[in-house]
Amino acid sequence: MRGVLFDVRWPDGTLTTFYAPSAIIGMILEADRSYAIDELVTRSRAALGAASERAAAALADLLPRAHAFGMQDRARIERLRPAD
């Protein structure tokens, strides 16, 4: 299955791109939708947690960034797209 890049707009306005090695992330996160940080973390864990080492690395990158904000702050999934 092809990997997916997803862009997260954080509450401070910065944009971070993450890689998910499986398209299942698109079933868990929706583009152009905002999530509370705690929901983003929960959904990301669900999508990435049971996957490969690359998925674990993506989750390891996302979590510290997410925990820099309050759990009820909102982050927006700007875009989901196939990884080349």
C-alpha cells in the first residue's frame, strides 16, 4: 500500500508534514478538518500505532509537537496526499 503525507497546521500557525506508510491514515484523519490536540493524538495513534517501524517513527515525530500545546487546542489537517 502506498504511503501518505499529511500536513498539520498547529495552533501557533506553523505547518508540519508527516509521513504515514499506509493510506489508512486517510480513513482516520480528514483533510480540511480541525481536531482537538487530544483527538489528533488518539486518531494518530490508532492509525500509526499498529503499523511498521516507519509508522512508529512518524508517531514519534508527531507526539512531541502535539504535546507542546494544550490538549483542547486545535490543529488542522490541511492536506492528505500520496507520498512519491
